[in-house]
Amino acid sequence: MTEKILIVEDEFIVAHDLQMILQRAGYQVIGIADSVKNAQALLEKHQVDLVLLDIYLKGRLTGIDLAHDLMKSEIPFIYISANSNEKVLEAAKSTCPYGFIVKPYRDRDVLMSIDIARYRKENSNNMKMSSERFMQDFIVDISMKSLTWQKKILSIASAFQPYVPFDFIALSGIAKDGKRYSEIGITRKNFDQYDLFTANEFLKYTGLSRAEYDAINQLVPETTADAIYIGDDFEGVKKAAPMKNLMANTYHLSSNLVKTFYLENGDQISFSFYSRTENIYQPAHIELLNFLSGTLEKKLVHIVELEKVETQSILHKESNHYLLTKKDFENVIGKSSALLSVLDKIKIVAPTDTSVLITGESGTGKEEIAKSLHRLSHRNTKPLVAVNCAALPADLIESILFGHEKGSFTGAINTRIGKFEEANGGTIFLDEIGEMPFDLQAKLLRVLQEKEIERIGGKAPISVDLRIIAATNLNLEKEIAKGRFRLDLFYRLNVFPIHIPPLCRRKTDIPLLTKHFVQKHAMAVGKNIPEIPTDFMDRLMQYDWPGNIRELEHIILRSILLSSNGKFNADHLELGAKNEEPLSQNGIKTINDNERDHIIRVLELCKGKVAGIGGAAELLGIPATTLNSKIKKLDIRR
């Protein structure tokens, strides 16, 4: 079917040029609008598959204003503008466009952006349908199993987590007469670990009497009507429903989503999802729950009836603590909310072939996340090939990635298989993608689009079937504004972004990480560290870790080497080395300054040795060539 495209552009020549490009390529242009008002009129008359949208238009409203309406209508759109500065990109990014074309453009830029938009839309639809099917099948399956009602409820709740994230759920059973007959709470403790507790257990935890509890636990519309409460709305609903205020203060919650299911027997079951993350709930979460209503309302009846016949003694004989083990995240350590949110995203996207862009500071564990994505995918029996784009020699990068034929250039004495061919059938992980040379980015984009590569000196393209996972510690939007990274490549890679939080935002994971690194390195160096002193751990918790997990691991290794009689000495910790002069006008270190200090500390530990076993490059987990480049760039001298 021919795709229908609307052009929203106030420059006649540009609009006409776009129309000619699209029609030559076989697309149907349903109209041209020079203002938001005219565009809205055309959208009411025609069904549109895509909108090409200028930012600055005639009239008071801009393309960004129209973009908000397109988002609600789930109509894909691509910005096309002469402005590519950082401020414009930031405003455009907030509307989640499917692409961005900068004027002046070439025909192929327009057509490729449309191809990318189609790819992103298809992936979005496929993920939505797969999540709906999974949840529907799971609910049916769990309702038929021979489990107690508590375990069924916990299983359904854990299945919701990747799609409707929560740190706490309050469930209320409401009978036909409007009275509650059951109340339970579920808290998330770890990735697949939840605690279920009753109202009586909640009373003990909060120290409230039954009379105090009943006084604030009134059924008001805010407790059962389907709604999303974020920002000021969340503050307002806490005043309208005192029980929500109590729960928010008790569990440090910041947003709320309510969905009530009306059962066939006349009862109601109200699910109240809470999260510690602000502004996390969106209309798409309500849409998913609405889609599942028919299935849930049928199956919850059986669970409710089972709950009604179970005796209270059975409830207390059973453990209310359940743990589902996951080996797929074996090297991802922690249980902070920030990390669990990342794992939930991995669980959603891993089974698909969608491109993933992992962002985060250096040392946050982006490669481990990529490994987990591969292990959880259907490609896990095929290779995961990792490529550090920052460490590739400029004159050999194309040969390393795409391979070359024998005799294609001086020194090519044999045919070489490139990294993309090595990863055929599996996954290729492009680490530090922001460091890839600009001219090579176009060739990478072609590989992503055409799913074929050409060896240097080759006579025919070679098809490859693989998944792309990319990672960077750079802000790619800023790199685009500076002309160092391609917009079209960014939108092709950034289909499913995953941001890894820095260690300073997940300090509750430091004890678990420390224990892990002690176990890992103590055995390797032949030492036994039976316990970690309190003062030692306190020092670790107080530090902000600019080098993130990698820096923590190196500090633990150093502490093990310096330990005596199996004991850590907090006085040996060298955290946050001070400079005699401030490093900026406000005295705050830059990222480069912190990286320089960290490299110097590791070099001192290795007595200046860069490469080889026990060298600084090995401890830092980077190639010696990369470390030498950083030493030169940061002006580190012996």
C-alpha cells in the first residue's frame, strides 16, 4: 500500500521540492500545509502515515506545537528544518520525533529518513503487540496453575513490571455493596523479588491502630477511578486520599497509576501502582491495562474466589517472600531502583531484534548490559562481537569492520573477514560509537539499512543478519549540533535507548558491588578477606565515584593488595585526590580532570607500566593503544 505523507512547510519552494522527491519515490502526498491550523484541517480529512514537519511555520504556533498533537494521535513525524543548534534539538527531542532532516538536504537524505521512521514505527508496533500478547497469555496460564492466590497475584504483578513499572502496588477487593473485603500490598525488593503483606502487617509496620487506619482508609473516587497522578497531580491526590499520602511517605513514592477491573461476579479489584520515579506513568500504560481488562476480569474472578475460601491460618503458614532467580544478569550487581529500571527495559527489548543505544558515563558497565541483552535474545547461540570504535586505527577501521579481499591494498596478503561478518546471525556491539569517524558513519548507516556489507576490494555485497547494539559515553545530541555525528544514524540507532545511571545515583548498590569485587579479586591474588569494616564501607558510601563502577573495582583491588591479616584499612583509601588549584572557575572538576586523576592513580599503582600483564591498561579494562592516546590527550607525563 502506498504510504500517505503530509508536508507541513511554509516555504513554497522547499515544500514543492519535497513533494517532487516523494512522488518520484512512489509516495502519495495528501497535501501541503504552511501553518499548524491548515495542517490540523488536513489531518481531520485524511488518514496520514507520516508527516514531514518544519519547525518554524506561519502563525503563532510552531511545528513543535503540532508535534504534541501528532504524538497523541500516534502519527509518526520527521522534523525538517534549517536549524540544528543544540537548543532546537533539545526542544525537538522532547516530542520524540522519528527523525530530523537538516536543510539543505539531498534526495537520499529525505528517503533514508523515511525508511528509518518506518523501521522505528514497525519496531514500536511489534514491541507493543508482543507485550500485549505476552501479558495476555501469561495471565491465562497463571490462572490455570495450582497455586495459592498470593502466588498467582505475585506472579501477575511481576509480569506487569517491565510494562507498567512499580515499586509498590496496593490491591483492594471491593464487593458489590461497596465495602472492601481484602487489601494487600506488594513491594519490590530486587529484580524478580517481591514481598506481599496484608493490612494487619501494614499496621504493625506503620504503628497505626486499626481505628486510625480505618479513619484514613476511605473509599473516594481517587482510590478507584482510572487515572494517572504525576507531578502536581500526585501532590493533589495525596491530599484528597490520606491513605495515598501515608503510602507515599512510608515507601518514598513519587507517582501513581490507578486501574480498576470490574469482575463478572460484580466485584471490583483496584490496582494502584506506585513508583519512586517521578513522571514515569504515561497514557500508554493505561492503554495496555485497558487491552488486558477482558482477560483479567475473567481470570481474577477465580483468584478472588480462591482467596475467599482460604483460611487465615494457611496465609500465615506460607512465606510471603518469593524469589525468582535470574542468571542472565550474573555480572550486573545491585538492586537499586535506578538499576532495576534498566533491567526491566532489558527484559522488554532483549527478545526482539530492535537496535539498542546504551548511554552512560565511562565505567558504568555498558558492555555488561550489552552482554545481558545478547544472552536474553534468540541470537544467544550465535556470537556476540564487541568492537571498541575509539580504539580502531583510523587507516584500518574500514577493513576491521567490513573486511578486505586479498590484494585490495598494499599489505593485504590474505582475505580478511570483518567484524560484521563475524557477528553474522548474532549481535555486534559497537562500543564508543560516538568516536566513529564521520565519513565512516555513512557506511555504517548503509549496513544498517541494507543489511549487507562490502569488503574492501570486493566485487559484490555480502548479506549479514545481525542485531546492532551501540554504546557511548558522549551526549550524541551535542555531537550532532557540533557536526561530529550524523542525525540519520542517531535516529537509526536510538530506537530503544537505555541509559545506565552513574554510581553516585545508585549508592545503595555499593555494598553489593564491594562484596562482589572482594570475592572476585581476593581469590585471584591469594588473600582471604572475611569481612569489610564499617569505617571502610562508610568511606566508600560518602564518595561520589566519578570513575563509577570501574573506579570502585580498582580501589577494591588496591585495598586487597594493601591489606594485611585479611583486614582492610580505611586509612589506605585514596578517594577524591585534591588539586592545589581549582580546576574551573567554580572549583568543580571537569570529566577530563577526573579521568586524568584516575589514570594517574592507576599508573602510580602500576609503577608507570602501561601495557602487558599487570599494566594500567589491563586494570582500566581498555586497550593499551587507547590508554596511550588518553595519556597524550590529557597531557600526563612521567
